[in-house]
Amino acid sequence: MLSQQLQQKLLQRLSPQQIQLMKLLQVPTAAMEQRIKQEIEENPALEEYSEDNNQDAEEESYEENDQGDNEEFDISDYLDDEDTPAYGYGEHSGQGEQEDKQIPYAAGVTFHEMLEEQLALYALNEYEFEIARMIIGNLDDSGYLKRSTEAMVDDFAFSLNMKVQLEDIEKVLSVVQSLDPPGVGARDLKECLSLQLLRKENHDERVKHARHIVHEYFEALTKKHYSKIIKRAGITQEQLKRAIDEILKLNPKPGNSLSATARPNQYIIPDFIITIDNGRLNLQLNQRNMPELRINSTYQEMLKAYSGKKGSKTRKDKDAILFVKQKIDSAKWFIDAIRQRQNTLYTTMEAIMKYQEQYFLQGDEAKLRPMILKDIAEIVNLDISTISRVANSKYVQTPFGTFLLKSFFSESMQTQSGEEVSSREVKKIMQDLIQEECKQKPLTDEHLSKLLKERGYNIARRTVAKYREQLNVPVARLRKEI
């Protein structure tokens, strides 16, 4: 049986402006210029400010107004608003004039293009050349062929409408594997090392043993079961050591062996810059290549003309007024969102800088205080999710290097004396212990735990294992050397 009833619900919804701000907070400085250009292209009422385009234009700001009926609004809300200046980035930047706004990016030949250029040295017909291009196109950045040759037969049939034989792909693959750098086109690490060893001198005993070990005892080699290899291969420990030294000279990722000119340089553009001036920390927002914005004066004049039109307005006039009003509203929302973004970024980074003042002054990781998102959220009176958005994908340039901002957040732990320390400090000590260990008898997680306890850090073995994995350090057995 159907029934009707009234219900009251309390819902919390974000306004379009708040959603826009949340999205902009996640955008790093490196991508912000493109985001602004995209908004300018989509909204003709928004423009980049310059002294040339209109020196006498009125500068705008946005104040949220209750408009009520779309057909009735106060034109003064859109014209002659002098509360705030045209949008700029200088409020907290501390950078003053910036003459050099462009960051140069080096262009170069890509890995795949370099391989295709080498194909010209081989007498390949058109059919073989297409196969070679398909193989090269399927190589990952490390130079490995991750797609099976059987799957490529189907790729040719469906994407290029070509009937290709499996043996032809295998034949051309051997050509690709003969290209530089050595090892390119391998389907796994074992084949990659074998391809590189095949190019070395045949009469060298070390190379011969290395080839034999990689081909016959690769699994035992990866697990560092050296005694098994010595016994089964019939070689001495010294011969094994020389063979392993030869293997260690090989490149497990040949695609990464490009020179600086062949691989485009990738720069980290910091979002924040911290400097030290007479023992005091200074914070700047990196505002490079970010244009100042304002409302297009032409749209303001259009709105003024339509609204000042005498007599009754036609439906066309009302639609035009509504369109212009919406575009100006959108432009003001965007300008205000970016202003709030800059203020939020600066306020949050300033709180982090003061919280970790001793570290930023000295660069000593032992000075890092335990810090979680909640600590900063309480200082700046913002939500934890907002702090997370600021910290994510943002970099800070310090006198001691450029770091990912979220790397400064770490859990706390107590020493035996009751002092709270950062987990990052413990990881640094672990790294030092592992670097100084005897490689013939590397430290196990249990042993590391005991050494840390001797230094006053009461850490369980499982916690040591967790930190070791976070540091990308293999287990003791895999760190063992002859």
C-alpha cells in the first residue's frame, strides 16, 4: 500500500565554488599554467592581465551575492567593483619582480625514435620494417618487450589488416635485439643479460662463466644460492665471484641507458621555496609562468549596454544578459578560487615550515619532528582532507634539496627514554646500518631490531621489515655478496 510522509534530512553539500577550489588545490605549480589557459579558452569573460590590453580598465573582485530571479539582478554587482584589485599572485609570494619566467625544457630524440633510426642500417623490406616498428612500439621505457609475439600476430590483423606469420616476427625480433643499446628487445631479465653477454668477447673466461650461469642457473643466481652454483657448475668461488662481477656490469634496464641528449630532461618544479636569511626562514610561493587574471572589460560593457537599453527587453535581450552574467560569474569564481588556493597553500606550508623549523634550518633528518596531517590541520584550522590535497604532489625547494612535501609527514614513536621521534629518523639510522654492514654477512631484520634497541629505539622486527620495504631494501639474503 502506497503512503506519503514528510522527512527532514540534514545534508552537507559543497557549492560549485568549493568543489572548484578543492580541485585546484590538487594541481601542482607545474600544471597550473595549463589549467589557467584552459579556463581562459573556455570562458571568454576571463582574460590574462597585461598593461597593454587596457591600462585604464577597472579591476575586479568577486563577492558572492544572492541573485534571486535570474531576470532581476543589480548591475552594480558586475560593474565598478573596486573592493579588491585585479587578480595577482603577489600577496604571499615574497618574490617581487621575476624577470625570468620561462623554465627551459630540453628536447631530444625519444628512445623509440632512436631505435627506428637504426633500422635504416639493415636491409629490411617494407613488410619486415612494419613488423620492426610494431615491435619497437611495444617496448616499454626499460627496453623490454612485454607483449607476446603471438599477441602481435593478432595486432597486425586487427589494427593494420596485415597477415603476419609468427616466425617472421621472431626473425625481425632478432634484428631489433641487435640494435643499441645492448639488451633491448628482451622479453625478461634473463634474456636481457644473455643478449648483452653475447656481444662480449668469447675468449674471456669470466664472460664464458657468466653466460653459463645466466643461462643454466639464473634462478639460483637471483636467490643468491652461491654454494649450489659452485657445486653444479663445477667452478671455484673465485671464478664465481669474477663471473658475478661481469654480470653486475650489465644494464638490467637498457632503455634507461640513453644519453642526456637523447632523453628529454625532466625537471621538478617546486611549489614552495624556503630560503635562510640571517638565521631566519623565508617562504615563497613559486609563481613562475602563472599569468595574472581579470574580467574581460568587453563583457562588462556588453552587460552595461544590454541592461541600460531603454524600453521593454525582448527575450533575446534577456537571454544575452543571462549569458554574459553567467560568464562573468564563472570568471569571478575562478579568480577567487585561485586566490583562495594561493592563500591555503601558503598558510599550510608556513605551518609546516614552523613545525619543522629546526630541520629546515639545519637539514638534519634527526631534527624532524613526528608530524601527521591532523597536526597541521589543527594549526591552520582546516580540514584534514584539505591538508592532504596540499601535501599531495607538491614539492618544496630547501637549501638542502627539493623534496616531496608529503615526505615530511611521518608517524611518531617513543624511545626508551620516553622521547618522541619521527619514523623518518629511524629509517635514516636503518639505512646507515645497512650501508655499513658486512656484505658477506648482511644484517637480518632481527639483528637490525636489536641494534636499534641498543640505540634506544624500541622497534619490533616486523616494524623493521615494514620500514625496510618502504626503503626498497631487499632482505638480508638478497644483499649478500661473495
